[in-house]
Amino acid sequence: MQSTPCACAIALAFTVCGDVFASGDEQTPLPAITVRGAKPSMTPPSADSAALLNDQPGYATAAGGGVSALPVLNGFAADRLKTRLDGMEVTAACGNQMNAPMSYMPPAQVGMTRVIAGITPVSVGGDSIGGTIELNSPAPQFASQPGQWLTKGGFSASARSVNSEVSASVNATVASDQLSVAYVASQSRAESYVNGNGDKVLSSLYQSNNHALTLAARGEGQQLVLKVGQQYIPYQGFPNEYMDMTGNRSTFANLGYERRFDWGRLSGKLYWQRTEHEMGFFGTERRGNMPMQTQGRDLGYALRADIDLAADSSSVLRVGHEYHSFHLDDVWPPVAGSMMMSPRTYVNINGGKRDRFALFAEWEHKLDARWSTLLGLRDELVKSDAGNVQSYGTNMMNQPDLNAANAFNARSHAKTDNNIDLTALARLEADAGSRYEFGYARKTRSPNLYERYTWGRGGMAMRMTNWFGDGNGYVGDIDLKPEVAHTLSGTADWHSEDSEGGEGSEGSERRWFFRLTPYFSYVENYIDADPLGRFNPYRVAAASGAYLQFANHDARLYGINAAWKWPLWRAAGLGDIAFTGKAGLTRGKRVDGGNLYHMMPLNILAALEQTWGAWSNRAELNYVARKSRVDSNRLEPVTASYSVVNLKSSYRFNQHISVTAGVSNLFNRNYAEPLGGVYLAGLAQARSGSLQALPGYGRSLDVGVNVSF
């Protein structure tokens, strides 16, 4: 696949990678991780919205495709996190989670991001145990006065040398004082990236196209917003999976309503999304023939009332009802001439469905000038089921799958879970320069459809279920129990009494702060995996893989996060210079022994930031310690410690034009990320040697431009 020249792509379409706005929910007293748009973003350009939060404490990403990394919070990943896109709950319709929820909202569409880890209010998260991630579009814009029209637009572009990536988007808004229409389109395209040794990391190329149209109307304390859109990804390589994405088409509609009354606020949401997903092989970097087709449908609604129990809003009761339904069909068409993959269609999941019904109540109360509390209760009914299945054929090569299909079809598949969540949080404003928060949460997650209903026992079938990037194969268990996490967490926040921009002003930021957050989670029935046997990936004798079955085991996860900002210098000739950063450490173990998979070792991101007139500059050092506590059941590779230096500068010519330039991995360090998984695409080509950890990105020159008018 050859990329188009950068100049042509910039001229035709552009991506918004710089101006990302953020605001937390003022009614929720929990610290919200946000990305602000007061100045051009210091985040390296990326087509993956999961990268927007890389500088936030406790947050990391597990490698996937170029636009489909999986978020990780305090050791919890994938479905253990609740991800909402403009209030929608979207489910990965793929046994490898190649179409992860965050991949459906590119950076060009993101207006606000918020992350709440650990002690999550019941009003913003159910059916999850690790936290909530919210991506929201920019708020609709309207003309300031009747009879006036607001017209605005913009374009933006970025490029990276490490993978010849070009991302681009265009946006436009036309609005009166009561009606608003906004449109954004974006495209990203990249070749396979190179590592620090200059070697191409095979099957990491991709292309992504996204469109979204927003219609909004307002009047007399109420607002109605309809957002519709489409995504088309014609190809996306996954170097740590056995398959690649050969197509992903989705269409969605999202209708939201909000009205304010004397007693508070009423809001509603109705949404729908349909996804058609295909896996297989494309191009020349990894060859094969095994088509896999998945169709998924999300449908849901949410109703919520925020009731002021006191005239000064010091006491608020939130009550709500939510419904979410996910339907899934996963089939593998036969391959002509194949002894193993014919003559029938392999039915992996037949009419799978997972319906959730939720009720919640949450009371936020300010006891006095110093103390405030949050108490919440949530009840969820989760019903899942799936139809009968079939193997490719009935010959000897298909005998393991044939026997497994018969056993699966001979029993009931329906399961019903009644899940209770609790949240209790207290905040103490000790004085103008210190704040303390501590709390407890009981959070529950029911197994997903792949954890319960994947049934194949043949080696090839088992390897097709794996969103962990570990090179192993998995089979489900209908009798899995829901995970129940009991989490204790606290935050000590010491900060300056003043803020840049003025206290309470838009975009205000503490002049200095230091935050420390320890956490501990005991998870009953954590869905881990038990070994069934071993195999040699691609029949390479020196490479090892494991066959595993999802299984419940109690587990403990604990760690500590820190974040800071400290001003070092303020002078007319140098501007403002500050020392900022984050640090974190996560540990996870099964109670019966053994480390959990993908636990982030000690990591430190330290940066010097300079703001000098129209200039913003950043030099950062990212240190990750050696990962030696690995999951032996999954044959997780040990990764060495490494340090990567990144440089970035931006210049704002005026309110309408800004440019960025930088170098990622300045010294071209060759390394493997601890959450990268294994390099299957490299083994598939070499057909020799052992299975290695997935290499990270080499040196990259990154540039971007953002224009608004």
C-alpha cells in the first residue's frame, strides 16, 4: 500500500490534532483527568484518540493497530473500563477487539476528555470495575444574538516520519442563535513504522476515514442535539495478532436532550450503532487466506434527573435509568480447497446478545465549607445468550471443534446476573492549599460475549480469540461469574492558592501542585485464564504459545500514582519555565499465586515546559523500568528498562494559525513497551527464532499545522 504524497493530503483534508478542549463535570467532586485547549497540544500527533491521555497519571495503552490501542487504568484494561462516546456505550465487535470503542472517535471529533479511575460515581459507570473514560464532541455553538449568523471552520494537518503518517481533517459550523449545524471529516493513513534499529515493524500500516454531522437546537433552558456519522477503515494491521483488519464499517446516530428546571436538570440519550467488521490478510507484509466476518449492533438509552435538594445546590440527588443492548454475529466463511476451513461456515457466535438494565441513585452533599460527600447505589440486570454453533466440517482435522460444538449446543446458553455497585466518597478542603479525598467502591462487571460463548477447541479456532496481543489462544466458559472489585483509594492534593489565568477563569490552572494517589483493589472472580496446553506459533520450534480457558480467580491489584507541576523560572527574556510530570507503579497478583497480565512497571514522565509569548516548548524524558513480574501462564515476555527523550515546540501566529514541530524518541532508542505484547507478524515472516516482544517506535520527526477561520 503506497501512501499519497504529504502535500496532496494536506491540500485535500486535515485533522484536528492540536485544539482539544476539556472540562470536568462540575457536579462530580472527583478529580477528572482532562486535556485542555488553552495552548497547542504537547502530545505527539496521533490518529488514535487513546493517545490523547498518555500524559495522565495511572493511564497507559496496550498496543493494537495504529488507531485501536486499548486503554489501561491502574492495571484494568479493555472491557473492565467503561468507555462512553458522547454518552454512547459502544462494544468491540471483534474477538480481538480491533474495533475498540475509542477507535470510533478520532481526535478530530474530540472536544473533551475525562477519566475517572477507581472510585467511580455510579452515575457515570456501570458494568465496569476499573474506571470510566469519556470522550465528548465540542459543545454546539450558536450565534450570540437573534438575527445574527455564526459561520466558522478550520483545517489541520499533521505528519510523522516514523511511519510516513499523514492525518488531516476539515470542519465547518453554521449557526443562528437557536439552530446549529457542524460537520467534521478526517482521514489518517500510515505505512508500517520502523523501530530504533531502523527495521520495519511489519503489519502496522493502516488507513482510517471518519465523518460526523451534528445538528443542534436550543431555546428557553433546553437543548436537543443529534449527531450522526460513519467510519470506514479499509485496512489496519495488527503486528501482535494472528489476523489483520480488512474492513470496518460503522454507522451511528446519537440523540441527546437536556432541559433545566427550577428543581434541577433532566437529560436523556438515545443511541444506535451498527458495525460490519472483517478480519483476514492484506498486502504483502503478512499473507494468508482466512476470512472472518462480524456484525455488531449497539442500542441504548439513558434517562437522568439531577435534583437540587437545597437552594444553593449544596445537596444534589441524581437518579437515572439506563438500557444497553448489544447483538453480535461472528462467522467465518469457508475457504475453497482447504481441508481444514471447509466445507461449511464456521459459526463462532450465533445471535449473541447481551442486554443490560440499570437503575441508580446518587446523593452529593456538602456538609460545611470543608467537607463534602458522595454516596451512590446502582443495580444492574445483565442477561446474555447465544444460539447454536457449528464447525467448518466433520472430518478428522475438524474433530476437536466438532466435538466442542456438539457439547456447546447440548446445553443452555442463557445467563442472568444481578449486579450491585456502591460508591462512598468524602472530600476535605483542609485549607486553600490542600485537599484530601478518600473512598470505597464496589464495582461489578459481567463477562462479555467472547469470554462466555467462544467454544472452539481446535488450535486455529482458539488463536482467533485474543485481545491481549500475547500470541496465545483462548476458549470461553458459559459458567463464568461476574467480577466484583472492592476498591479503596485516596488522593492528597497540595497546590498553590492562586492559579494561572485567575481563580475560576476559563482554562485556569494551578501555578503549582503535587498529587499523590494510592489505591488497592480486591477482585472477586477476576476473569483470568487457566492453561490447557502448549503449541508452537507458525510451527516454529523455538517459539512457544499457550492454549488457555477463561476462568475466575480472586486477585489483588494495587499501586500508586503521582502528578506534579513546579514553576522554576519566570523572566521577560525566558518566559515561564515549569517542571511537570507523572509517575506510577502497578502490581497485580492472583490470590492463588502468579502475576496478572499487563501490569505496568515503574514509569516516570518528567518534562520541562516553557511558555514564552507565542512559543510553547517541551522537553520530556519517559523512563520505564524493567518488567520482570510477568504472567507465566500467558508466557508474557520480560521487557528491559528504557528511556526515551521527546522534544516539541509550537508557535501560535495569532488566534487562527498555529504550527507544531518536534522529535519523538530523539536518540532513536530501540525498546519494547511493557504492554506491547508479542511480535507475531515478524515471526510469521521469519519462520524461525523465538517469539519476541513487540518493538516500539523509532525516531520520528513530527510536524503539524492548525488553521481556523
